[in-house]
Amino acid sequence: MRIGRAARSADATPRLVAVAPEGEGLVDLVTADVALSTRRGATHEAATRVAEAKFPGSLTTALDRGAGVLLEEASAALASFDERALIPLEEAVLLPPADPRVLRCCSAFEEHARNGFSRLGQSVPATFYEFPPYYKGSPASLIGHRAPVRWPGYTQSMDYELEFALVMGSRSTNLHPEDAASHIFGVTVMNDFSARDTQSLEAGQGLGPCKAKDFATALGPWITTLDELDIHDLPMIARVNGVEWSRGSSSTMTWLPEELVAYLAYGEELLPGDVIASGTVGNGCGLELGKELAPGDVVELEIGGIGTLTNQIGQPETSGWRPVPRRQFAGGTQ
Amino acid sequence: MRIGRAARSADATPRLVAVAPEGEGLVDLVTADVALSTRRGATHEAATRVAEAKFPGSLTTALDRGAGVLLEEASAALASFDERALIPLEEAVLLPPADPRVLRCCSAFEEHARNGFSRLGQSVPATFYEFPPYYKGSPASLIGHRAPVRWPGYTQSMDYELEFALVMGSRSTNLHPEDAASHIFGVTVMNDFSARDTQSLEAGQGLGPCKAKDFATALGPWITTLDELDIHDLPMIARVNGVEWSRGSSSTMTWLPEELVAYLAYGEELLPGDVIASGTVGNGCGLELGKELAPGDVVELEIGGIGTLTNQIGQPETSGWRPVPRRQFAGGTQ
């Protein structure tokens, strides 16, 4: 099944949706479930009350009832939807399909690490091979398919990153890799937009990327459930303004998806709806290719078995507070 | 006002609470509001329905209606609560008072940075003085006052960090420091527990702290609203097993609270309920003092005008998956 979040218009309430079986649009699961219940004799009001509880606008809230329950109830609603539940794809406002409590962004592809560090005149840190590197993104910066990409005033160097992302279906901690797949709900496409000049400056502070990443992270167009995919062999393609820039595969990961999940669950809890990004596939960003994005560029990321995530880069902002540098403490001995 | 989140027992539904005016306990705002409405003629059922909508268990959800509305309605409920609404402090299960969508942890005190880098034989990076350093924590790891601190299997070096944290009351972006205070809801105490050995290893990967921090971050016991405090002069004290280890003040910040807010809002949105930690005050952690915590230690952080946040360190865990090191790619040229 392909599950996402969408609204019928920019002002409408977000709804959980499933891609219709023939791909003819998105099925609003609340409307489909209401139709199912009213055919069985429920009043419209009673049917709506239960449908909205079963299919909240938040995927995380829905998964908190159990991924199996969600998929069963969505299948039942999908089996007999009528036209009132169908949102034509071109009319839908797509939201990020997941709304995670925690967004973890790994770096699992050695080729990307080698290319990236090489551009900085450095080699890959030895620890890359000892445990999977990752940082935490900002769930507040997630945007969906076709949403514009904010260009903050502090950067002059905009890049994309071709990644896939796992969405967790259940709570877990201290897992082994062989038990990880049972906790994965599905997979989506992720574009981890990056301000490269800011990323270099932040690297000097040693606390990881923040402003370099937190202005926009695209996710979508929807999540394909794990049963419909081979996550170890996902073809990945990036196009900028229709021209192919990147091509790769999840088969080249140094750290496997199940290993990422097990490591991330080490000593802490992964929660339903949490998102774990793979990291950029080799040659999957402009930095590795010596290229940058410009305002107005359209970036499409396509992953086989999922779909294509498209976003257009916005115009640079001019407002915001640039910090006034401090003087070092006069009594400092360092 | 002092606002928090608590439950009457470990299994009970979390409730928004306010500290009673005479400090005689915590007032469950739902129960207080129900009493107020029933005195005005509402049925218990109708009063409960509205009270639970006005005072959800999530502070973020409550603040999404507006911080001013929340404080007005809480004041009305507090003005005439009766004993049924009162939870004795010793019986309450305190939850982290905020449940942020994004948890940002700054490093705003030069003295802490100097002491910390000095222990590593390094000096403070020049960029510390150019823009405020921060990383993003994990909202899933937040624990409340009196909650035990998980000790993950991957660390042998446990530390505390004496910090205060701002809780945002409204949405903002591209702010100036002079406009920041109007967006701050209040202040709480934060203990950013840290696995120092893991932090050193993660520093080598360059993506910031993750496992070093994400096992437990304590917040509480409640939030004091901004009108009751001078955030530029908060006395801060840490005690371990009753012995004072750290003492400092928010007056020694290199980056002021309003500057942190303005910088964090640069090019992205801060949302109601988001938490911004100050970073550790100078000498506010064991690393700076050449000390470590042991299982069973009790750490109390006290901040004037807020209260004391107490947590006991748990026993080291023995489960979890240790990654199997990879071989470097044979074709690597770096």
C-alpha cells in the first residue's frame, strides 16, 4: 500500500490518504471509511466521528494505534471507496507523508562520504567504518511533494541530496539487525536540501549541521509499505530542470537499513512514525559533482517502487538577524 | 504562573497542571475547569468535554491555541480550584513540562566552552564567537523531575549538564533580538545528561552529538512564565548526592537568550512549545571538574525562580547491538 498525507486545498484539514489501486488519484481514508460505515447503517455523524479517530491527519498518531491496525482499516476503506473519496493527484496539496517525533539522518554510503570529504581535502574519518554516522534533522522543516523550498538569507550555496527514508511502524529499543525489519512501516523519498557554505561554518563548531539543513527537508510523495519493495536494491535518480544529475542504488550502502535501525535503537527508543534517512547515495548531490542549485531550479528525486518527489527552489530571503560577533573573554588562557 | 505536566499515577493520562498559589501542590487544570463550569450550570459531561479540549495533556497542543489564551483560561481555573483538583506534589508523577516538536541545545557560555575544549587539549573554535553554536536533541528522550536516567550499554562515562531552557509560546521566523522576548512562554530547568566517551567518538564523525545525548534529557519540574523571572540573572546550582558541584548564573552568557532565539529563528520557523536550551553554565558539568557520575547518583539542579530538578542515575544496560566495523572500500583513493 502507498500511504501519505494530503489536503484538498491549502487551507483544508490534512488527511491520511492512500494511492488508489489503479493510480487514479489519492483516496481520502476518512471519506472512504464514512461511506463504508453509512452503507452498513451508521449515521453520517457517527460514521465521521469514528473515521476521524481511525484516520487522524497525523501518521504518527495513526501509527500509535498499531501499524497492523492502520493497514487493515485502510485496506477495508480502500476496497470499496467511491468517487467522493477520490482526490485527483493534480489537485491534491501533498504534505510530508510522515510527521515524526524524531528525524534521524544517517550517512550510510561510503562513496558519498569519500566524495564529500575529498572536496574538503580530507579523507573519510576512521569512525565512519566503526559505527553509522548520523545527525538529527528538524521535523518542523519537513515539506511535501511540490512544496517550494525556502532559501534562507544566510546562504549562497544551495544543494540537494538524493536519499531514501525509512518510516518506523512500532516502538523499539536495543534491537538486533535481524529484528529490525518487523519495526519498519515503509519507505519514502527524501531530499535533504543543504546550505553548503553554512555547513562548512557549522562543521567548525563541532555540533553538527543545523542551519545548513533545517530550512527545508522534502519527504514524499508518499510511503510505500515495506512488503512492496526490496530496500536493498532501490534504484535512485535525481534530475535538475529535467536533466539527470545523479543515479545510484541502495545496493551500495555500507551500513544496511536494518543495521541503521538497530544502531539507532541502541540505548534509546525509536517511536512509531519516526523517520530514518539513508544518507546521500554516491554522487547523489551537487557537492560531489561540483555543481550548485539556483533559485527557481526544479529538483526531482525518483526512487523505483516509490515515486518521484519534486520541489522547486525559492528566491533568497533578505530578512533575519545576523549575529554580531563577540569578543573573546579577556581573561581567557586558551 | 508555573505550568507543568503531571499524572496522578504512572498509568494515568497526562494532564496540564499549575503550581497552586501557596505551593500546596499541583492543580489539575481539567478538574479545576470542570468544577468552575459545573458551578455555572454545565453538566459534568459537557464541562469535561470542553475542559479536556482547553487543557490537553500536551503543552504544545495547548500553546497552538495561543499562549495568552492558555494563561487566561488557566488563571480562571486556578482562581477557584477545590481539593479534588489538587495533586499533592509527593504523589504526582511529573512529566517533562514541555513536549516540543524541536529541541535545540545551544552552547552560549564561553566559560563552559573554554573548560571543555581545554580538557581535550584544544582552544575554543573562532566560530564560537561568530554565531551561537547549537545542536538538536531528541524530544523522545525527554524525562521529567524524579524520572530515572537510562544508562545505555555503550557508555562508561556519565555526566550531567546544568542548563536552563526557554519554552517558546508562539510561532516566529526571521526575528530580531528585541522582538524575541514576546515569543518566549517561560523557562525551565534542564539536565542534558551526556555520555562523554561516546561524545568524543561522535565528534570524530563531524555530525554532532547523538548517542552521547539521546538516552535521557531531563526537563522540569515545571515552567515559570517569563513575567516572573529575570532570565539575565538566574542563579544556577548543581548538587550530586547532596553535595554542591556547580554554581553559576545566566548573567555570564556570551550569547543572550534573546540572541539565541533570534538566531535560531533565522531562515526557519520556531513553533509554539519548542524548547531552546542555554547550554551548560561555566563549571556546570563533571567534565569541567574532572568528575564523573556513578550508577545510583542523585543529581539535583536548582535554578532560582523555577525550582529543583532531581533525577537518579540508573544501572548500566547490557543489551543492544554494537556495530560490526566495516572494511574500507578497496577501491578507495583517499
